Amino acid sequence: PVVVGIETSCDETGIGIVSGTTLLAHQVASSMDEHVAFGGVIPEIAARAHVTEFLPVLDTALDEAELTIDDVDAIAVTAGPGLAGALMVGVAGAKALAVATGKPLYGINHLIAHIGVGYLDAAGADLHNVNQLGALLVSGGHTEMLKINSLTSDVELLGSTIDDAAGEAYDKVARLIGAGYPGGPVIDKMARQGDPSAFTFPRGLSAPKNMGTEKTPGKDRYSWSFSGLKTAVSRAVEQFELRDMPVPANDIAAAFQEAVADVITKKAVLAATEQGIDHILLGGGVAANSRLRELLTERTTAAGIGLTIPPINLCTDNGAMVAALGAQLVSDGVTPSDLNFSADPTQHVSLISV
Ligand code: ATP
Ligand code: MG
Ligand code: FE
């Protein structure tokens, strides 16, 4: 099926078009530049930008695919989770499009779309020989390990962060060391100039009491926590400031990045091994992180687990991932959404489509 996917959950207006697992168009407009001065995404600015960008981005995507809206079999839109006002622009626009064209509409989960993108040929995966797929989702708002029994009907949450998401920790630590916003790409770059062993930062929830054993697992065996790490970085910075010494920002960035990548990959590979997962799909914007990619590759290889990491421009927010999940929903015969659905800012990962 040919599906157009619409993404407006945060600061990207993304529209993608797929035919089955073939990517036909991938267009993204971002309002990031307008948020930089504030050090974070301002919801109302993001929502207004979606209103302006929606139709131009849609037109460009249709041009890229060399299609008209009449050639499309279905429309998919992110229903949640995300910023309420931003989501509502996409949902309202998608409904208008569905009513005007008579095409079926699917309101879908943004987190599952981050995984669904891995099924595209453009993601370079071979998921056909996989017995049990797992997904490690590391994004601005989420850090979760999932067991994908069926992408369109049965996703099981194995573990998640109990406080900050990994991307959030990157943004907060970037502020602490004066690296600017958005934090992820900046810290990634600084870390390459620093020494990761200059500091040892905590790996949250890794103590024996949290982990338990495989037979009697602790309740946080597959959970993460990044708030203690953020506090540890803050203390380290203070130590230098109190003595009027220059803060070794590159070393702190490197040690912080090492702690994040270490604890994420260790627990993900442990969960996969213990839960019979033989292939991991990495998803979400933090999948762009160089150390996370490197360490996950190393550790899955050592454990005999397959790994798919889609190209970076498919990992950060976009419409192609929404279209990819939409196409799977159509193929699997899932009923389209009732047009009365609303945006759901806190939509749980187990609710795949509304
Ligand atoms: P969610 O998907 O949970 O709703 P989101 O859509 O805002 O959140 P994404 O677009 O998936 O998040 O990812 C954005 C996050 O990725 C930001 O926090 C950003 O700092 C982080 N990020 C981007 N590039 C890198 C990188 N190279 N290293 C680490 N983090 C990165
Ligand atoms: Mg974004
Ligand atoms: Fe996202």
C-alpha cells in the first residue's frame, strides 16, 4: 500500500510517503532554529510552525514521490506521545485530508513509528530471518527496551527509565557544561576530544539490589535512571568552579557519554539475552550517538545478537517512520481509526494505533 505519514509531535514537521517497505519521499522542516535562544523547545512556537509548514511540506513530499494525493491508499498521523498543541496540528490536518479525499486514516504511536522505520528497505535491515525481535528506543523523551511480538498488535515493555530520558540527560548536561542546545550532537562532538576515563560517573540502577539475579530478578533489572548521573556531573562542574579552575568540559562530556552508552547497552543486551531476543533494532534520536552505536555493535556481536541501526536521518523525528508503520497496519488488516480520535500527549507504548 501507498501511505503518507504525518509527524508533528515536537519541532519537526515531517511528511513521508512509502509504498510497502519502499521509501518514496522523506521531507522534514524543523523549527529548531527558533527554539535555540530559549534552550529548549517552546510548545507554542512549535505548533505555529506546524501550521505554516504542513501544506508546503506535503506538496514537496508528493512532488518527490511523483504522486498526487489521489494515488495514496491511506494516511497515517502521529496521535501521541508528544507536545499537545504540536500533535493537534498534525491530527487536525490529517483528518481534514482524510475527509476531503475519503482515504482511511490511522492515528499512530510515535514511539512504535521510531521502530517501524526499521522495516523500510532504506533502513538496511534483514528482519526476515529474525525469530524474536527486540527494540531499544532511545529518544528525547523516552528510554525503553521492548519485545516486538508483532509490530502492529503486540509490543511488550521490558524496561524503561524511571526518571529522565537519555536525550533529556544530554540536554541537561550540555547546559551544565555550557555546551549549548540541543545537547546531544554537541556533547557527542566534545566527547571525541575528551578522555572518558578522566571521571567515573554512576551507572544508575546497576547495584546488586537493583539487578537481582536471572532467577530472582530485581524490579529494576532492565530499568535505567539518569538523574543521579546528572547530579554527579553537576557536582564535578562545581568542584572546578569553586576553585576558580577551568572546567574540563571535553573530559566531562566524554565520561558522561561513556556512562550513558555503557549502562544503556549493558542492560539492553542483558534483557535481550534473558528474554530470547535474537535481534535488536535501535530507534529514536539518540541512536545518532556515535558511542552508543559503537558500544551496542560491540556488545550485540559478542552476545551473538543481530543489530539494525537505521541511518541517522530516519532515527530523528520524521514522517517516513509514520508512513512505514501505517503501511504495516494496512498490510496487517488493522481497522483504521475512528475520525473522532484526539491527540494523546502521554500515549503509552503498548497502544500502537488509536
Ligand atoms: P520522543 O521520540 O521520545 O517523543 P523526541 O521525538 O523529541 O522524543 P527524538 O527526535 O527521537 O526525540 O530525539 C531527539 C533527541 O536526540 C534529543 O534529546 C537530542 O539531544 C538527541 N540526540 C540527537 N543527536 C544525538 C547524538 N549525536 N548524541 C546523543 N543524543 C543525540
Ligand atoms: Mg526534534
Ligand atoms: Fe521522537
